[in-house]
Amino acid sequence: MLREISSFAMQLCAICLLLLTGYLVWSVVIDGDYYHPPVTYHDGCFTAMQPVFAPGDSLILRVVATKSRTIPGIVTWSLVNAETHEVVANFLPRSTVIGPGLNDYRVNVFTIPEKTPPGTYYARGMATYAVNPLRAITYPLKSDNFRIGVNE
């Protein structure tokens, strides 16, 4: 009798270990990358809505993305000089929520700092989505180049 209970307990432990391993592999490796990614950004999806901005203007980008989950993302942006690739300004992270499906929308990314010198710039960012309790996926974001100077 004791031997049967011990054998059953070992089998139960083996099954639990197998299930736990499967869950961990799914959560850490497969979910979000190979199955059901939270968002897909399409080519040329971060396009400035005008070619020239003045310091103090809001940078508005056209974003084209397909969202497959309703989880919110955290997006962090930086203003980068396109000629020297130096970061001119960093901006606080913001939560973003867009509905599932194909989305084509305009987003106010940040306000261009008043003391930004004229030149060619781009916005660089990171969007992070927590796909499950064990894993977050981060996507790099980059806009097309735009100019900062006097609107003519």
C-alpha cells in the first residue's frame, strides 16, 4: 500500500513538473513572439504630419499598426539629431491604449523643446507590452526624418 502511494505521488510530481515546464516555456519563449504578438507596426508607420516644425510645436506622427491584444503599452520617446545621432531630449513614458485590429491614427508624441536648434531630427522610442505576468516585449520605434526650424 505504501509503495503504491509513493508511486502515485512520484507520478503526480512528474506530471506537475511537466505542466509547469510547459507553462514556463510558453510564457517566456513562445507567447508574444511566435504566437499572438501584441502589435505589428507596418512599414513607414511613423510619418511626421508636416515636413517642418518650429520649437514649441507638437510633433504629430501618423501611426499605422495592427493590434491583436487589448493590453496597454508604455511608450517612451526621444528627440534625436539625424546628423550626429545625439539625443537632444528625452520624454517621460506614457501609457497608450489602442483598440484591436488595423489602426491608422495620429498621435501627439511630444512638444519640441523651445531651445532646439534648427536641423534635421527624428523621433526614436520604445513601446513595451506586458504579454503575460512573466514577460514583456519591447519594440523599437523610429520616425521618418523631419526638420525643425522656421516654418516658411
